[in-house]
Amino acid sequence: MKNLLLLPAVLLAMTLSLQAAPPPRDNAQAAFDRLDSLYAQGDFREAYSCHAEVVSLVRKKAPDLLADCLSLSGAVCMRVGAFEDAIKLQEECYGLDLASGDKAAISSSLNNLAATYLAAGDYDAAEEMISRAVDFAREVGDDAALAIRLGMAGDIVLKKGDAAKALEYSTEAWNLDREAGREEKAAVRLSQMGAARIELGQNEKALENIREAVEIFLRTGNSHSLSVCYNQLGILYRNMGNNRLAANYFRMALGLSQKTGNRFVERKIRKELAEVLKATDPNTAVEHLSRYVSLTDSMYTDQSASRLNEFRIKYETAEQQHELELREQQLLTRKISIILLSALLATLLVVTVLLIRSNRLRKKNLEMLKKANELKDRILALSEMKSQDSGEAIREIAGEISSIGADSPIHLTSREKEVIRYCCEGLLSKEIADRMGISQRTVDTHKTNIFRKLGINTTVELIRYAHKAGIV
């Protein structure tokens, strides 16, 4: 009985528990958000410890987040020097972004890949990838993304020895971030400008840029960027001959890099400390150098180098294939354009011919109308005449009416042809009138009309025409 009383309470508790439990999709989103937060805070050690689990959860429960998660995890792995893991994740992310056709996403993937190849020392591959990333960012019109790509491009060309170009890239990026009010991002660009100016020997300007960046990072608590700036200050003061101050900044940078778990930055600082301490504290210098070698060995393994080389080959092959596809598409577009242009020209030609024919027909109709009006006037005039020639004149007009619209440009009536034959026999107008039983005036009218139609002026020309036309 007691158990029966407890049953409703148990069922209620189970129902509430099920209602309170977040759905799987929310769990994946929460895990991704936490990983993103750890990366933003510069806690790379903690982020690396959980990134694989987050990727697995997102892959199962929130595939729409997978590309972003792979990109973030790849960046985490790169920070801690796990280059083999980084390139594996970034390769998959790049494949997904490429398949999506999203230029903004492709640009982001290429930027991350460029960062990994930069860290691995393959500067040519890094520059090739960041160049395309910059182009895509410009095309998309995302200034925030463009500033990041330009900053990365500056880091790469600086490693290749072109400090002037690096300063140009980082300055453009700084202007974009500063104008948009992205203070912390602008501070990163100041640090990059400082690095370029150190190489250019512009020590005072470099010091000014880096100190301004440090003030911002101290205020925002950005330990990772602070470690980078302190390392730059160490290099700057070492170059200026102040090894004691340089060593202090290197130590501060080392402490922050160890705090964040950024083994990649720690490795660089260890080498700098070994160099600056070798004269005053050789034992400590050896310790730092040993740690530098150990970190290098753990990061740059044969497997990671092989993975990087394999992906570069795949990337170059894919680029070549993409270039061929673009060329084929351009050729197809050109062919279609030629076909359409040819069709348009043919249509224009047909329309032109039709217009010419229409114009000729219109002129012919106007001439016919004019002729009909002339004949109408003549008929009206004849209706008022009462002479022996009126009947003949009417028959003449009837012949002319029948000739209106004829295809032949020169149409002679039967009476006109008869007059022509008598003219060819050498008969005079009076003789022709007697033969035809009409008046001489009518014969002269026929001859006038014949001369007008044929465009001639003499009987000799008329005889030539008659023989040529087969009238006689």
C-alpha cells in the first residue's frame, strides 16, 4: 500500500526530469559555445582537452554546426602545437565549406589553413592560401573578416622577409578595425604593425604601436595577445641592446603563454630567452633551449609533416581542377554568347530585309494610289466631254487601270503596243490614226504616254526598244 502511494510521486519526478533535460541539439550547441568561450578567453589547454568530445557530439547531434566546430577545434589544436590534429580537422572543414560554395566560409577555412602552414614553416603554401582568402573576403564585402585575413597575410609575408608589404597589410587591417570600433581587434593589428616595424628598424614607432596594444590587452584581460606583445617588446629591447629589460619581457611572455597553454608561442619565447641569457646565465639558457627542442619535437613530428604535405598536394590538385572547371564554364559561356549574338544578328538581318521590303511596298502602294487618282481625274474630265475620241480615251484609261500594281516596271497597253508597231513601220501619226480609226490627237497622246513610260524622247529610241522587247 505504501509503495502504491509513492508511485505517483515517482512518476511525477520522472516527468519533471524529462521536461527539464535539454534536447540533444541544445546539448551540442552548449558544448560548442563553451569551447568557443574557452578559445576566446585564451584558455587553450582546457579547450584542447575537450575539443574532441565537442566535435563528436556536434557531429552526431548538430551537423549544421559541424563546419564551425571543426574550424574552431582546428584553431585550438594549432595554438597548442598539435599540428597533425589541426590539419586533419581543417581539411575536413575546408571540404565542407568548399562543397557549400559559401565564399565567406571558404575564406575562413583558408585563413585557418594558412595559419597552420605558417606555424609549420611552409610559408609558400601559407601565402597561396591566404591570398585566396583575402580575395574571397574582398568579394564578399565583410570588413571584419577582411581585416583578419589581411593581418594573417601580413604575418606570412613578414616571415618571407617582406616587412614593407607586411606593414602595408597590417595597416589596412588596423584601419578597418579602428573605423568599425573593434578596439581589441585593432590592438592585434597594432601588434602586427609593430612586428613589421621591428624588422624595418623603425624601433620608436614599433614601441609606440606595441605599447598602445598592451594597454588595451591589459584592460580587456587578453592574456594570449599580451604574451605575444611582451615577446615583441623583448625582441625590440634586445635589438636595442638592453638584454636585461628584454629578458624581463620574455619571462612575462613565457608566464602568460604557460597560463593559456599556448605551446606554439611558448616555444618561440624559450628560444628568445635562451639567446638573451646565454651570456649572463648560461645554465638557465640551456634549460630554455632544451625545452624549446622538446616542444619542437612534439609539435613537428614526421606524421604532422606528412599530413601537411598530403593536404597541400590535395589542395593544389583541387585548385587545378577548379581552374579547369572555371575555364570550361567560361568557354561554354562564350559559346552560348556567340550563338545568341549570331541569332540576334540573323534576326536583325531578317527584320532589316522585311523593313526594306515593307518600305518598297509602301512606296509602290503610294505610286499606285497616285496613278489611280490621276486616272480618276481623267475619267471625271472625260465624263464632261462629248467627242468621237472619248470612247477610245476611256478604253485607254481602262488599260492603264488594269496595269496598276503589275509586277513589271514598264507596262504597255495593247493600244500602245499597236501604236509602237505602226511607228516601227514608219507611219506618221495621221496614217496611224487612219489605220486604227482614231483621231490623230489620240495617237499623239498614246505616243506621249509611251515615251514617258519608257523614258525616251525620239521615235528612233522607240524602234530600238520595240525590237529589244520583242514587240515587232
